[in-house]
Amino acid sequence: MEVGIVLIFLIALIWLLPFLIVITSSKVSGTEKLAWLLAMIFISWFAWIFYALLAPIKENRYEP
């Protein structure tokens, strides 16, 4: 039974990993980050692959 719980935990962690990467990323912010998260929820993990390759969509005009 313990192996099953560990397996479920690992699968959940792997499933949540792209969301955590986008949430903690500094590549995008605000509404663009929300758009990427919604794309991952409704489209699938392919959106995360596009995020890794394409983000940010627009260059940031203001640099801190």
C-alpha cells in the first residue's frame, strides 16, 4: 500500500511540475502568465512545451 501512495505522489508531482515552473518563472508576468496557465489547463502539456520555447511573447519594455 505504501508503494501505491508514493507512486500517486510522484505522478501528482510530475503533473504539477509545469504549473509550478510557470508560476515561479520570471520570464513572464501578469496576464501573460495567467494566459499560459490557462492554456496548460485547457489545451494540455503541449502549452508548457510552447511556453518553454516561446515565452515571453512580447518583450518587456520596462526593465527593473
